[in-house]
Amino acid sequence: MIVLSVIVTVSFCSVTYAEPVQELTFLNWGQDLSPDLQKKFEEKFNAKIHTVTFPSDDSRDSLLLSTDGQNFDVALVDGNSLPGYIRRGWLTQISEDDIPNIRHIIPRWGNAYKGSKEYSVPYFWGTVGIAYRSDLVQSPISSWLDIIKPPESLHGKIFMLPQNRELIDIGLKALDYSINNANDLNAYKEVEKLLLAQKPYVTKYDVLSVTEKSALVSGKILAAVTYSGDALTLQEINEDITYVVPVEGSILWVDYLVVMAKSEKKKLSMDFINFLNEPENAAEHAEYMYYATPNAAAEKLLPQEFLNDPTIYPGKTVLEKCEIDTKLPARINKIRNSIFLNVTRNKI
């Protein structure tokens, strides 16, 4: 008998399935994210960033209230709103274990608000000031009163910010009060009177566009309260636009990145924030945005011309007159809100 041994070789084909792309939903002020950095992050983490934009802090707050903080993974939040977001349970607590590059953050900006160190990472900081057309105004602008008690040539040629906090703060600064005034109720009466007298000179209470179609670029308006980085962007378009932090001092703002508590992609969200705070990335992003970075290691990589620009990095004397908003009592916020609604009615 002949036994035939048949050897059957079974070939197992190895099939590799691509991991699905994760989508990260980023609630952001405008398109405040470098396209190059976005692309690098998406490639490195096999992710896709979906950006939802908001035009003002108030509109962002309304959006999050309507969803109870759902539908977003990472959000850009101003320092004033942080404590309220924490109280509502909207934010995820973070640490250096989650985001190692937190170690590069300058404490002044990381600790500027209650809870900011535990629940957020600073994104950028800067000043609020006045951008104006130096070629079209009669004389240089150096004081808040130059646009709050303006000459007739500025009638209907001024933009003021549409945010409650900034508008009232500016009125207080113009009258040499602290923006964190919590006791002097007469100060708020003076502010309301001052801003109502200014109202006919204001075209609109609005955020200034930073494109070639901007009303300041076209000359439709001659002066606007705006943010330092936005002013620099406009100066790239029109060299006759000047930015000044008024002599009375101004507002220092800090924007923060937070991970939403109801996000299902917390790890990816923290990877995103950590990626943006790698020193090389943070420096690149600062130059793209024209904003001051809160990242000490990134500052060392920035060109001296950038660091010496007073619009981005104000001098010590200017900074000493600037303040960061702090939490105010509910009764003061009620007064401020009433003033804001009265002043901006029909022009917002």
C-alpha cells in the first residue's frame, strides 16, 4: 500500500484595517488656529478638527447653556467665564500628568483666575486698546477720553466692543477707577452717564473685522476698541493703522483652552492642548496669531523683533497700569449689565 501524504499549506493573509479618524470638536473664537499646526496635529494623531466658531463671549456662553456644555471637546474660554464654567461642572480637571507641556506655562498667566491652574491652560494673552487711522484723525489718540469725549470729526466713526465687561471696564478706566471696583456705586453712575454721552459718536458696538473689508481699513470708521493681536493683523493690511494702550491703563485679557467634562474624547483633547504647547508649536502659533504666548519655552524661540513689539508685549510701565478682571459681587454685575443694555440698545 502506498500512502500519499498530502501537505496542505494554508496561507493566512494579513489584513490591516486603518484606524478610524477621530473627530475633535473645537469651540473657538473665529478661526484662531494655525492651519499648518492643525494639519500637523491631524496627521500625527489621525484626527480631524471640526471648528465651531463664536463671535463673542456672550454668544459662546449662550451656546453652551443651550447644550449644558455638551457637543464640544475643547473650548476657548476667557478668564472671566472660567469660574462659572467650573461651578456648572462643564470642565474637566487637568494636571501635568495629562498635559506635560503645562510645565512651560508662565505662572502669572496660568494662575490668573480662580481655578485656572486646575481646569485650563492659557492660550494667549494681550491687551485691549484703541486702533485708529493715524492718517485720517486730526491728532494722535492717547487717552480713552479721546474716543469717549471725541471731537466732532469722530461723530459716527467709532466702534466699541460689544462685551459687557470690556465696555464698562473702559468707562471705569477713563474715569481713573479700577476695573474691579466693587464698592463705589457712584462710579457706575458716572460711567453710565459718560458712555451714554458717547453713544451718538458710536457707529456700532461690535467686534472689528480683521480683513481687508474691515471698516477701519476702508475708512468708514476712524477708531475702534480692539484686541492687540487684531490690531497687528490690521496693521499688516494698512500701515496707517496705529494701536495704543491708553495712558490711563487698560484691560489685560487671558484666553484659556479647556477640556469639556461631557467630551467623549478627553485623551485626544488633552493631546491637542499638549501639542499646541510644545515650545516650537507654541512659538509658531504666536507668530501666526500675533499674540503674546504664555509659554516661557516658546518665548525663547521667538525673534527679538516680535518680543520687542509693544503692541504684542507692552512695556513694564504700561503693564503696571493694566488690570486683569476679577470676580465681582452679583449686585455689581447686575448694575453693570443694566448699564450695558441701556448704553448699547439699538446699536448692537
